[in-house]
Amino acid sequence: MCGIIGIVGRESVSTRLYDGLTLLQHRGQDAAGIATCHEGKLVLRRGAGLVRDVFRNNDIQRLEGRMGIAHVRYPTAGTSGQAEAQPFYVNSPYGIVMAHNGNLTNADVLQRELFESDLRHINTSSDSEVLLNVFAHELQDLKPSTHLTADMIFATVAAVHRRCRGAYAVIGMVVGRGVFAFRDPLGIRPMVIGERDTGTHKEYCLASESVALQGLGFSLLRDVAPGEAVYIDMEGNLHTEQCAQNPVLSPCIFEYVYLARPDSIIDNISVYKSRLRMGEALARRILIERPDHDIDVVIPIPDTSRTSALEVAFNLGVKYREGFIKNRYIGRTFIMPGQQLRKKSVRQKLSPIELEFNGKNVLLVDDSIVRGTTSGQIVEMARDAGAKKVYMASAAPPVRYPNVYGIDMPAVDELIAHNRTTAEIQETIGADWLVYQTIEDLIEAVRYDKNPIENFESSCFSGDYVTGDVDVAYLTTLEKQRSDNAKKIQNGGDDLLVL
């Protein structure tokens, strides 16, 4: 999970790129970067940390140019920190900079091909650098002239689709020529197009979520279609073309459960409304499994579960209360590297309001239960605050399988639901009872009859990997590379490059 944004305008875009990254900060807190183009030169600033920590006023002033791209990252493939902060850059052909959200499932094969056949060097362990070099090689193979055309970009993207597998939403920039973007043929990771009409010309913005467009004054045009490529030249002309042979929209359902902001629209579906419907369905499931419940109060585990918890309380006919105060300066815990850090962060992140727990039977509602670290500690906190009984309900089904498409769930042994029954999970986290959403109810809650989507990427719940190339051997290799035990934090300085 990362956040990407690109803008082509008529005036300097660095401030708007910075503001856009702050609106996408929830998608990555490990590193951030901005690249702009000014007078035929690339200006790049990237570093480890939150957006506000990476960029200073003088950085924004030096990031001149009326087109640029930006990225916020949390680590899935590769290490964390400065070394793999994006955007990445290659100088041939033209000079290309790229930001990527997702994960390539055939990155190892591509890296060998790049070294042995394409004669390209990969300097990091990031699949994003692999993707950039595949794109650059395919564009170079067209023997491009000084004038870069939209058709050349589209032919290059078509070649990338033929070589690359997995999930990828990409925004890139060709120095002095334009901004391009494309989405994998299954549309697993999200991307939208926005437009701003100044009266004399139009400006365009591409971003992971519509919330970034809204905050910057752009109107949402539409989602980038699966397999589609977009190219915006320096004159502000928008070019689009379908570049995949058999695109099938299969968006990641976990975007709606947890990753995206509730005020975003993804693939023409309101994240907020989908979470309302998740709450309605979860309440029905509770009434089926626990018809004689004695719940006194419903309390959400902030922030993502609030919308669903409101509907659970309403449909159960019980009180809704805010029982936990969240420390805004602690990041999302399940994506933090290292189990010990996650455990420490839970109690730093949440503090209970004891009067909402004391002497009551409490239903805690969470958006999902991944590793179980947070859930177990929160149940314990509720008991310490005086709750008589502590129940838990998850707006998502049990997470039983690794996610390989850009979410940090690589090792099955780190997933509390893997090879455990609901009763065993309930005992592990210490709840008096536990209710999960069903996968069928979740899909219907997100799909909604006004915006029918035939297929969702829901592998972390079902074990069905939509790209068709994920097997036991791949999962074993992934676990060795990316589990908590395998990860080593790599720290480094930041840089400002003028190329």
C-alpha cells in the first residue's frame, strides 16, 4: 500500500503535490518523495519519514516546475527507509521518474531478465525499480526520436502488461515531455483522474484516491480503467488508451475495509457507504449467531471501524459510544514493522475512557483482525477499564492467507486466523465471544447493486489469487523475504538531486 499523485498544470505544482501527499499520508508513513521538471531538468527530493518531516519550505521552493509526481510509501517488498524512497529515476531514454503502488509477483524473474537480456542494473530490492526499468527498456526498444508521442507511451505500457504480473498502479514523468500513468489489467490497486478548469486552460491530476483531488480543487472525472494508460503532455493535452488485451476489473476489497479514507470514491463506489453496508450486514450476522445477546454498548476501535460500528449499534438497537481516545501521532499498527513495535504502539496509540466500560457488557467493533496483536491488547484494556464482558466483532472475514498485491501480510504464521477456528481466535484474543463478517456479505456490501463489480481481489480472505501465478513456492519465498523475522530496517539520509 502506497500513495501516488501526479499533476500537470500551468504554474508550479510542488505545493499542491505536497498537499496531495498529506491527504494520502494514511497510505504510507515510511517515506515520501516529490519529483518535478523545470527547464528540462529533474528536481527530486525524497527521504524517510512523514511528509511533514521530509520536506521543508526551501525544498518546496526548489522543486520548481509545472508538472511533477509524488509518492508516500510503507514497506512491503524491499526494506524501509531512505534507500527505497520513491520516485525512482533512470536517465535513459529521455530521463524517466516513476512512483508505484502495488507489488509485482514476478519481480525476481523480471530482475534476471533485466540483468541478463536487457543489460540493466537494479540498485535496490524494490520491485518498483524493476518496473521502472522494464518500462524504460520497452520504450528504448521503440527507438524513440526526440519527439515523444502518446502512441509511444501506449505501446510501451502494452509491452509492460505483457511482461509484468501482479498489482501495479503507476504514475511517471518523462523529463521535459509529460506525465504518464497506467493501471494493471485487473485494476487491483486504485487510481483516479481529476480535472481543473481555470477558464483559459485545463489542469489534470492523477492520484490513488479521489480525496486528494477534492482537497486540491480538482473535479473527479473517473477512475483509470484496468489496463488503461494515460498520457498528459506538456501542453496539457490528455490522451488515453486501453493497452491490455483482456482487462477485468478486480479491485482489492481491502481498500474498502481498511486502506482507503472513507471520503474517497474508488471504482465508482463510495468507501463510506460501503462501510455503512458492512455494519448493517455485521449486525445481521450478530443477530443470527447471538440472538440473545446482552450488549450494553457498541464501541469502535478508532478510526476506520467507526462507520461500520455506528450501523451495528443502530441495527442492534443499543447505545454507540466512543470508548477509546486515539493518539494521532502513532501510525497504523498492523503495518508497522516488527511485532514488538506493534505491541508497544497499541497502548501508546489508544487510551480507554473508563466510564464507558465500567460495569458494562461491551461490543468492540473493528474493521478487521490481521495479526491479532491490537485486538488482544484492546480486549485486555477494556477489562482493565472495568468491563464485565468484552465481545468483539470484525467487519471483515478472518484474514487467513498472505496478501501478495501490496499489503504487508506476507507470512501465514503472523496471521492470527490462519489454521484457527473462530473459537480458537476468540480464546487467543481473550474475548467472551467473537463474530466475523462473512465473505459473501462483505462482497455484497462493497459491490452494491448500483455499481456492480463482478470480481474482487479478496485473496487474504479466500486464498484465491486473481493473477493466477501465486503458488506455495512463491508464498514460501515471499515469507522468507518479508516476514517480521526477515525484515531488517535500513536507515539512511535523504537527498535532493538536480539532474
